[in-house]
Amino acid sequence: MGKKRRSKETTVPQDCCVLCRISDDDPALFGEKFTLKQHNLTVHYLCLLTSCGVYQRGKENEGIMGFLVDDIRKEVRRSSFLTCASCKRKGACVGCNIRSCRKMVHFPCGRKLGFISQFSEPFPSYCKKHAPSQTLSVDPNTSLPQSCSVCLDSIDPVLSYSVLKCPSCHTSWFHRECVQRQAFSAGLFFFKCTLCNNKDRFQQEMLRMGIHIPERDASWELEANAYSDLLEVYEHCDSPSCLCEHGRSHSDLSGWFEVVRCILCGSRGTHRKCSGLKVNTADWACADCTQATDGKASLVTSPQVAQRRSLASKRHRSSIHSPISCKRPILSEKSGSPEELLQSLGPQLHPGIVQVEVDGDQALSAGLDLVRRADFNATHLVSVKFKNVQQPPSIVQDANAARQHFLKLLHQQIQDSAVFEGPCGSKNLALDAQALRDDLYFDVGCLLALCLVHGGPFLGFFSPGLYQCLFNYPPNCPLTVGHMTPQSHFTQQVTRISEAKSLEELRGVLEESWEFLQLAGCSRPVSDLEDKQKLVEDLVSFTMITRMQLPLQRFREGLQTLGVFKQVQLFPSVFYKNFCEAAVHLTAQALGQLFSVHFSTQEDKLNREMVVVTFWRHLLLECEVGRSSISLQDIFRFSTGAEELPAAGILPPPSISFIHHPESSESKEEEKWSDFFPPPGRSTEAGTLQSFLTSTYKAFKSCMEQAISHHIHLLPA
């Protein structure tokens, strides 16, 4: 009879927890409910943690979160003889940690009797008589809150089992169940006081008072596609009469039938044609928003052209004269080359000229003075004047050459400035307090954007990690230790952690790096070597993103000048090489493709010109292999005035024209043509290279070398 009675008492319905004997499934209060159908076993996670006779002897993937099935069944048999002090039924597995106290309860029943279970090793539980309590520690003259800081319902500010308070601010009070649900939702990394935002002290106090804090990310971060709605863009024409033949939901990439959204609410749209807007209009407000703002133009102005302010100097920039983010046509992926994409930003440049004086070779100082002017306008052309330094005549006399030289110096000096760190050609943003105070990150971003649009070289010195932080390319790929700045203090610490081979070695490294872990918010216990990878990812993310949020933000805002940032953001794969890889050296093929040829329409002249084009290509090949007194770089600088190929390309593209000698001199020897005609060279038309018509390659090569060599010493070294 005894065996039958014991068997009946230990038999539990399949959907009930074998330890607490209830079927409730509330993860916030009882922990996750696990069911092993093959073992006919269901149990609450918090019941396992608080049970006196079961321990986590397996790995995380064994049994139920490391609790082995055999151990759970042994605990069920042990507790089947113990009576709960609340419901008086058998199966009580949670006991008071004080040895002299014999009270035993089921975990859910313990909540009703005021039991407090601490969810940190060794997971003790205490009855109401022996449970820890909070002290008021508040000035009696301070008014106490009358509502729960979580649910905002009324609360009696008297400390008890069901009413808790924050130990830091003493003004945040809440119901126990409310703060428990908040902890379950926020997880270890986001659980903090709702008023003072204290995290460490608040969590320690809540653990002491029996609040379970899951060691995971917040629930809203774990939900798949939780923010997918934010990626949806409203594309529907709400005009009373839609003129688009493809319907109201059709939107072109640009033009009359592109859907323009309301700049205030974003929930209304119209085709430009349907509302009588101009083809380049981007700032439009719907009727509801216009009425709500009383039609005030200041409230319907595009936020993209709002004035930007330095964080330290608070310098003002006119929203009229400083268009940091200008409108530009949106190009399709078919646009192809980054040169074409940057050229599409060119039409916004105006004929106005801004003068820049460079003292010696201090291009960066001159550039900073330029962008910090109150009347700075990014669309004005830059005119450069060098002073207090001996410059070649071409720099003094040729405005284009002076601007190109200034942009090249600026590009080089920005790389070596305080806002960047790392090896040459692979720079990351550096965290510099003085640069933040001076708002140097914004200014440098603005100068780099100016370089790209105004004819400067491609950047080519961004590290892959910096490019990914700015433009999320490659998309959604986590940063690794390899993206960090080599040889930096943080990189060395993270590398040591990632290279730890054993759990003992890992714990030793973590103990030595405790200050870094504390700073990064990663000072959590590591119980398995498998936790190393997640820890390394968090440390890399902290080093490159979290602590660099303000520099990255200001740098992005600077790059928005003339619409550069948005253009790169639209086509990150197209621009990647030009931002992160060194410029390719000039080749004969590349230089030959750069020049267009102006042929004559007369057949006899055309035939002679075709021969000279062959000579031209042969000369380029000889220059490439060093069989000429001039180089490909000399030819490029001589014909275009640029020291290297600009990021936006050469506009207009360089070309070749031909000088036809008079028929009366055709009988003369080619070597004496220079007695009658000036040497070939650049014409007054920018980017046009003139060439004699010669019948031999020797004469053509001699004329070209003479003209370029005579002029090349005028160009900067």
C-alpha cells in the first residue's frame, strides 16, 4: 500500500512542472517552461535554480540548461516526502537557507509566503522571517513617490516584500512583480533604474532582494524583424487627381513622377507633376502639416539645409550661404563608376569664388579656416594663393594647378591629423578629446567632401573597419579584431582575450584587463571557453562603435557636405575601392582611354591623323617601360594640369587635336619643322593636347618630348 501511495503522489500531469506541480507558463515569474517529451518531463527554470537538491552538473546543451534529467528525477523523489508550508502538499523543494529553519515550500508558493530566492551562486532562499530587507535611507523631509515607476499605478511608499525601491536615487519605487517583469524584458545588459539610470548598484540590490535578471540581451533586441516597419518608405501619391499613367503607387527614381514625401510627417506623398511642383523640388509639405504650421515657411524648410553648429565653439553658419547638404539627382545602380556618381554632385557648384591663402604648405590650417568662416559656402569654387614659400611658376600662374596642389596637400595632411590613427593607407578614427572640443571631426569630414567634389584625389586611406562603421558595407557583418587599429592598447588586450586557449588562461587575462572590461560594460563572469567569442565581439563593438559614437556622428555630418555621404551610402560597393584602396598607378592603356581624339572630316587629313594616333599609343607604351625621357605622369600633368587623377574625373575629358602644316612645307625635312612652327603642347582650351602630323615616329617622339620636357620643370615636384 505504501508503494502505491508514493507512486500516486509523485505522478504529475505532463503539462505541470514536476517540482512545483502547477501548469502556469509565465516566464517572467517562473522562468522558461521546458518540456522533454522523450523523458515525459516538464519543469520551470526558476524551480530548478532554487531547488535545494539539484545542481547544474552538465554543459549548457545537456538536459535542461545543464541540469541532467537523472538529477531532476532524484530531486523529485527527494522532495516528494516534504510538505509545503503554504499549500500543505508534498513536493516542496525550496527551503530556507538558515539551518535552524525547517520551512519548505514550492517555488510559486514561496512567493505567496514572502520567500526571497537570490539568483546568484549558491542560489540561496530565505523565508519571510530570515529574508533580507531594505532600509529607507531617505531624508524624512523628501516627498515620497505615490506611483510605481514601472506601471505608474498608485503605490503605498512603505517598504515591504511587495514594494521595493532604488538604492541610488531613493525616489524610484515599484511593485516587486513590476520590477521582475522589467528585468525579464530588459535582460542583464539593459536592466537599470527607470529614473536615475543607475545599473550596477541597482542590479546588485535587486539580486539581493530576489529579482531574477536573465543573462541575455533585451527581449526587443532578440525579436526577429522587430524593426522591419521602420524600413518601409511611404510611396503613394495622395494628390486629388493623379496624372501618372502607372497609378498612384508608382514612383520613379527621379523626375516628374517620383513620389515626394511630406518633409514634416512623412505619411503623405505626391508626384511632382500631380501637385505642380518643379522637377527638382524635394521640400514639400502636405496640406494637413501646412495648416498645422500656419503655412510658415520656416517650419517647412528641409532639415537637410539647417545650419550645423560646432559642439565647442558654437560657431554659426548661415543656412542660406552654407548648404552643407545639397539636393542632387538620385542615380541608379547603372550609373557605374564612382567618377560619374561624384560628377552628378557637380551641377550644384556655383560660379562664386572663395579665396584661400595657404601659408607655406599648411593646407590643413587654411582648409579649417575656410570651413569655419561664418559665410562659408561649399558650392563656391576655391581659388588658392600660396604665400611665404617658393612655388613653381605653374602654381603661381595656373589657378587650376594651384587648386589641385592645395587639395593634394590637404588630402595628405588630413591623414596625419589627430582625428585618424593606424598604419598608412588603413586609418581608423581616433578618439581625441581636443579634437572633440574643437569639433575637428566635423571639419575634417567637410574638407574631405570638398576634396572629392572639387577635383581632389580619391581618399584611399580608410580602413575596412572605418568604412563599415560609416556606411555598413559589407552589410550586417560583425566587426572583428582585425578591424581594430593594430598595436593599440585596446587591440592588444582584445587580442590576448581572443587567443586564450584554456579557461584558466582566459580568466587570467580577464583579471588583468578588469579595468578595460569595466569600462566596456563586459565585466561579467565567464564559465565556459565558448563565452569568449561573444565577449570579444562585445569588446570590439565597444572599442570601434560605442566609445566612438560622437566622433563618428560628427564625421558623418561633415561628409554630408554637398551630398557626398548620401551618395556613398546609396552605392557603398561602388565607392569601396576608392575609399579603402590605394590609387592604381597610371598605365599606358588607362591614359590612352582617358584621351579622346578630334579627327578631321576630310579623308586625306583623317588618314594622316590615324598614323599619328598610332605614334601616340606607341609613345605611351615606351613611357610606361622607361624608354622615353618623359613618363606617363609627366604627360598627364602636362596635358591636364593635375598631379593625379581626380576622384570626380577630368571635366571636360582631355583630348588630342592635330596641327596640319602648310602644303608648301611638306617637302621640307621633318627635323626642320620646328623652325617654322612652335612646338606642340597644350592649347588655350583646357585639357586639349596638340600634336604635329609627322610621317615618322622618331619625329613625333622628338617633338612631344621637347614640348613636355621644356614645360615639365615648371610643375611642382
